[in-house]
Amino acid sequence: MKSYTFLAILSTASAHFVLETPPSIGFNDVKEAEAPCGGFDVKNRDKVTEWPVGGYPVYVQSTHTRAKWTYKAALLNSTSSFVDLIPQVGQEGLGDFCLTSIPGVAEWVGLDAVVQVAQEAHDGKLYQCAAVKFTSGNAFTPESSCKNGTGLSASFIASPTSATPTVPTSSPTSSTSSTASGSAASPSPSSEGVAMYWNPVGIAAAVAVVVGASGFGFT
Ligand SMILES: *[C@@H]1O[C@H](CO)[C@@H](O)[C@H](O)[C@H]1NC(C)=O
Ligand SMILES: *[C@@H]1O[C@H](CO)[C@@H](O)[C@H](O)[C@H]1NC(C)=O
């Protein structure tokens, strides 16, 4: 089968991801599994990205057809305390993956900080970091290179109760109740042999809660 052959070829590709935007502190595919920054110094400030709290794009290239992503930040004086910028995201599909506007931490404007992007797939967890400084202001307009591969899709994974981002947070004014019916059985992934990582009913509910809470458009 055509699709099976395609997946078989992919499985021989080296298992890593590349952080394209913002610029990574450093990339080494052999060390990418080393937390917190893929084998590089979490305090490196060679390339500092100014990240408006209104949002900044995160563009990666993934060699995994299915993975979970986390987007966290820490202050440079406290790099053992990473906080989630958005809830965990599940990605399916391959190649370019760009979230156009990930919010910054308003309380940290002007302070030296680091953003960590982590990918968790069937063969383990990989890390990349970017040196940042959060700035006040509206979302940065992504470059045209910020795009998604054909057929790539992504959604929040977190369950409704844990979907609200730790930071930044404002008290939700309303939360849309999800009435997703449990009858929509998840299609079982076949040839790749990887278990479904998330539950579609949970995604629908989580997205409803997050969009209702922060207006962060994630579709
Ligand atoms: C880090 O710096 C911020 C801002 O100056 C300060 O509020 C915080 O207490 C510092 N944290 C530590 C662990 O020093
Ligand atoms: C890529 O897909 C995600 C999930 O659907 C979406 O939030 C994001 O805006 C897309 N990126 C671009 C550049 O359209």
C-alpha cells in the first residue's frame, strides 16, 4: 500500500525536530533528548527574541507523524520553574508546524527569560530552547515561512479541568460547555502502530474552554 510505504520510509528518518522560529539556542540531534534545552546552556543569550505578550509564532519541523508538544517559559533566574504558555498540543501529520501566536507572560515583561519547546513522541522526548525577552504589545505578525505541512492538524490535548494555561491567566468569564457526544469513536491509527495519544472528546472540550477563557484562537 502506498501510504504504508510512505510511513515505512519516514520511520528510517532521524527522529528529531528543528526549531525554526524563534531561533534556537542550539541544535544537535544527538543531544536533543537532554533537558531542558537539547544539550545547550539554558542561560545562553547569543540570540534574544523579543516576544510580545500578545503572541509570537513558534515554527518547527517535525519528523514524527504524531507527537505531543509543550510550550513553556522560565525566568532566567529560575530555570528550574518552567510554566506552560498554552496547554499541551497534539499534532498529526508531518513537516512544517507553526502555531502563529503563542502568548507571552505579562508579569515577566522586560525580564530575561527562556522559552522551551518540547516534543514527545513514541520514541521519547526532545527539547529546544530560545532566549527571549517578553515585551508588552500586540501579537507579532508571523513570517510567510510560518506554515503547516499539507495534511497536518493539531489540537489541544488537555482535559477540560486542566486546560487553562498556568500563565498567563485571567479569570474566565464564561466557559462554553461541551456537549460532544461520546459516540464519535476515534479512528484507530493503523499502519504506524502508535497508540492514539489523545481523546477527541477531550480536545473539543479543552478548546472550548481555552477559547472561551482567553480568546486564543486555535483552530
Ligand atoms: C527573579 O527575578 C524576578 C524579577 O526581578 C524576581 O521577582 C524574582 O524574585 C527572582 N527570582 C529568583 C528566584 O531570584
Ligand atoms: C497550523 O495548525 C494549527 C492547528 O490547526 C493552527 O492553530 C495554526 O494556526 C496553523 N498555522 C498556520 C500558519 O496556519
